[in-house]
Amino acid sequence: MISDFFVVIRWWSVLFLIGAAAFPLTRTLFRSWADQGYLFSKAVGLAVVGWLVFVLGMAKIAPFTVATVGIATAIVFLVGVVLSFSNRSYKTHKTNRSNLIKTVFFEELFFLAALLFWTWVKAHEPSIRGLEKFMDYGFMQSILNSSYLPAGRQVFPPMDMWYPPYPINYYYFGHLVTAMVTRISGLDLSYTFNLMLSTIFALCLTMSFSIGREILRIGPIRPIRPIGLIGGGFFTAFLVTLAGNMQTLYAFTKGYTGDNVKPFWELFWSIRELWWSVGKGMETYWYANATRFIPFTIHEFPSYSFVVSDVHGHVLSIPFVLLAIASLIQIFRNKSYKTNETNTSHLFSYIFYGFLCGLLLMTNALDGPIYIGLFCISLLIFYWTYGTHKTYWTYFKIIGIVLAAAIIVSLPFLVHFTSFVNGIAINCPPAFLANMKFGPFLFEGVEKCQRSPFWMMAILWGFFWVSGGGWIFSKICLIRPIRLIRPMSPIEKLLMIFFLFSMALIVFPEFFYFKDIYPQHFRSNTMFKLGYEAFILFSIVSGYAIIQLFTNNSPVHRLNGKWGKRICIGALLPMLFLVSIYPLFSVRSYFGGLKNYEGIYGLSWLSREYPDDFAAITWLKSQYTNLNTQKNPSNLVEADGDSYTDYQRFSTFTGMPTVVGWAVHEWLWRGSYDAVSPRREDVRRIYESEDVQETKKLLNQYNVQFIIVGTFERQKFTKLVGDKFTILGQEVFSSGETVIYEILNRAL
């Protein structure tokens, strides 16, 4: 545990330096915030430095090395300093230096405490195994390997380790950022993979705290005391980072088995059983059901993501999502923007927001369009509310600035990316339009029809509907009719937009879905990606609404006094209880009740369960640094397997390309199984064919230098012909049942 502590401190020191370098830029962007945006500085640094490193690599200007990252960090610092000194608006909002230093000190301690806390939690189950971990780790290792490519060869885009020689056809900017911090920390990815998860947890907690505190500081008509601001910030951070949904209600019922979901009112214990059976339900409740409640769909949220520990696109985008939300708050915090659209500071805010949308597109594709849409709607409503018809042309100018910035930022990525979404399909199409297409709209068969029962939607989203929706209803229907002064501040209007936009996100999959390869779960990815962002936005709105209620700022309290407040609290508390207890179930289940501390090293499971393979991977990884300096980097061949299994362990943990990886994943990324099936057959022939010349031809075709013969290869290829490999090459490593052959006289 002590050694892990120093590893975390080493990782944190790198994050601190990146954040410190980006703080001058962050102060310019969030000049009006109480802490001048310090809690956002790490996310700003990771975003801007990461993009600069990416572009320099794409343009063949600089390799992916520590020196390049250092130069990019220095550029960010210098640009921030210049902008700080040239921004008059910043100077007029200058905070007392001693107070700022104290604030920064305590906020940095807050971040470090959050980082240490989740690292400690994660250390109770650190295995990089299961779900999407192989894919994410492989992407990161492949990106780390990119720096070793020889001069004159493009560093990025990184190669897909499961489909060489083609680049990754997935949104990988977040993986690149992880690889970047890994590189400059000098730590091994088997540590930093888990540390990045803890970092995102800490960023999510601290950034949402800052957002919650700021909207409570500037939003209410009546000011809230400092202790209320801090408490409100922590409450908002809890909702965004750790809360779940009300599906935990099933912990107090008899429950259901597998996908056989039954209404909760049919599963309550009888009075006779109640006294002893509720405890049993609490013990048997399965936390993952909260994310697979509606049949054939996925509706995850950050708390679940931090537990199951996939450092996947939707998780890696969380800091950039919160940065985009904070930017919206900065832009729309008051009415002054309508008279200062061309002001340099406002123009810079629009450009930066477009920059973030471009990054979101590269990190978790749908997030880019989502937050561009949110900006367009917010700007339109604010212009309609506060602007004039003469200024509407400026609306289109600002939208153009944001879109141009997003396109320019993401263009180097988009040049090498082919979307695996085939169009926008109609859910439950009419029979007479079946199997037709109009523009981007697809009308598939009538069997493509799934609707979410309202009671299930209410279980998932009811807490937010009641808290956020109730607050909006009271603002519009209780305050405005009696003509109270200033019924809604600009920031409250923005929160109302957040709420309604989130409602649109969860309703969208009931009528449309983005067409991919999945037959029965055809709308699951759509609901997953849209619902994830809705959860974050809903949580921010609900945090504000509930704190308003408890600080006597609620319209209900002002109109109906204490009884109105008590009724609202009485209605909310049971729902708040249900969403708040989710981490008690998930953490206890996934991390074994936090009883066995294993450490943050993520490959201990591999060394325990497959010691021979672990030794071979360690050896191969030590060789690959030199091998990858060749003009035509070499590949390996190993047994191919199904998604979410332990197959592809060599290509994953070395980043060295193999002939073909997880079949369904490559099927999705390449758009057709026809791209995958021939390679799978070729792998089988490499291992089972008795024809040495045919095997040699296939090895040359895929530029294979190393052949893996281990436990999985012997299990899958029962007709394995191993003697031919000594004819084609030589045995270069052996440990138990695992042997590595190197092919000699390859056709380069």
C-alpha cells in the first residue's frame, strides 16, 4: 500500500504540472468564477496539450515523446500568460491573491484526496480484464508504441492492434490523453490504466463540485451563505459522480432473475415475510440491473462506470463534458453577452467551446453533436428572450464560429475515421415504409419496434423529473403568475434548458436510433450515449433545485411557507434515498466489500492465472521497442476469440498488432463481417494447415514475425501443427506450455 501511495503521488505530480501550466489559460476562460476555474485547469491542460501533441504527430512535425509533450505544455502556458495580461475583463475581476492561493491550496487537496480515495477503492479489484478493458488497454498501448516509428513516417493515427495495417477506426482521443500522461510519468500502463480511472473520478467529483457551487452562487435571487454554497457543491458532485437511479427499489423486493424484469409492485414482500426478507433482498440485489433495466437497452451513468472500471470513450469524455457545461455557464451567466458578441473574451469563449465539441467528437463521437446542439438551442432561447430581431444575424455568426472551431479541431481525426453508423433509423416504422430509405432516415422492418414502458422510465428518471421538473414548474407556474420580481435569472433559464434538453435526449430513442450492426439491441447504443449525458445534466439541475429547497430559496417555500417545503421534502427524500444508496451495492459487490487490498497493478491476475503467458508477454514487450523501429513494423499471430474474453491477450498487453482481434468489435468498426471472417479463417490455417508453403505465404501476407503457441492456441486449434514453425523460423522464448516462434527471412 505504501508503494502504491508513492506511485499515485508521482502520477498526481504530473497532473499538477499540466494543470499549473494551463491555469493562466483557465483563468482567462473562467475569469468570473469564484476560484477563477482552478478545478478545471487539469482538464483544460489535458485537452489542449493532448490535442497539440496529436496534431504535431499527425503532421509529422514531432514524435510522441516526453520532449514533445513538454513543448506543447510550454506553449499552453505561454499562450495563457499572454491572454491573461491582454484581457482587460480579467483584470477587472482580479481576486485577492492571498485568498486565491488559499482557495487553490484547498481545492488541490480536495482533488488529491479524491484521487487517493478511488485509487484505494480500485486497488481492491485492479484486474484489467472483462468488458471493454482489453480493447481500451490495447488502444493505449498501441498509441504508446506509436512514438517508436522511424522518422518520416506519420506517428498518428495509431495502428489498430487487432486489424493491421489499418489505423484505429474508433474515437480514441481520450486513450491518447491517457497514453500521454503515462509517457511523461514514466510509469507502466498496467498501473496508469487504473490511475486514469481514479483521475477521471477525481475530475468528475471536483469539477461537478465547482459547477454546483458556482450556479448556486450566481443563480438564486437571494444569495446563499458560503457554507450553503460548499454544501451545495458537494451535493451536486455526489449526484453526478456517485448517485444511481431508483431501480435500487428492487433491493427491497423479492427481485427478479436475469432479464425477466417484473413490475416492483408484484414483488413486494408480504407482511408475514417482511421482517426477515428485506435484508435478504439487500444482499442479493445485483447493481448492474440498474443499467439494463429496460429490455434490450443500456442506460448507464458515471457511478456504474467508475465501479466496473472500463476506461472507455464515454468515461474518458467526462472531464471534457463537464468543461463544456462549465463553458456554457460562463457564456450565459448574465445578459451582458448580447451587447458584447464581438468582445475578444466572448469570441475566445466561443472558439474554446467549439474546440471542446471537436474533442468530444474524437473522444466519444455522439458527445460532439450533443453539445453543439445544446449550445445552439441555448443561444437561440437567450437571443429570443433578451435579444432583438436586429441581432439575430449574430446568432448565426456565433454558431458558425463554434462549428468552424469544432471542424478544424476534429478534421485531422475525421480524415482517417469512417463512421460505422449507417443512418438514423425509425423505431417502430409503419409497415408500408418498411425497408425503405429517405435521405439519412432508414425504415427497417416492422420487427424493429421497441418502446420503453412509462413505469420503467419513471424508475430510471423519476427522481430527476420530480426534483428538477418540480423546481421548473414552481418557477413558471407559481412565481410568474403573481408577478414576483425577477422570477428567473439567466443561469436558472440555462438550467431549465439543460432539463428540457435532457428530456429530449431520453425521449429520442423512443422514436429514432442510430443504425449499427446489432440486431436485437438495435437502439441500445443510442439510448446509452444519449442517456449518459442526460444523467449528468439532470444531476446538475437537480442539485441546484434541491439545495434551493433546503435553503428556503424555493418558490414553494416563498409561496406556501414551511408546510409547502415540508411536503416537497417528504416527497423527495424517499427518491433521494434510493438514488443515493446505489454505490453501497455496486462498490460492495465489485470490490469484494473492500476487504482484500490487492494493489493498483492491473496484471496480477494474468501472472497468477496464466504465468507462462505473462512471462512471454513481458519478454515480447521488451523486444518490441527495437522491433518497431523497422520500416515495416512486425506483427504477431495468436488465437482469435470472441469479445469480452481473455483472447487477444498478447496483442492487448504489448500493443503489437495481431492478424485479427475480437471479431464483433472489428465487425462494428469495419462495418461488415466480410472484413473479419477471411482473417479468422487465415489464422486457423496458419495454425492447422499442414502445408508449409501455404503457411509461409499467409505469414508474409500479414507481415507476421512472431507466432504464439500457448494455452488458448492449443485449446482452440485442436489440429495444431506446431512442427512446421521450426521449419519457418526458430523458437525464441519458452515458458511451460507457452512458446514463441520468430519467423526468419520475412518478406519485408
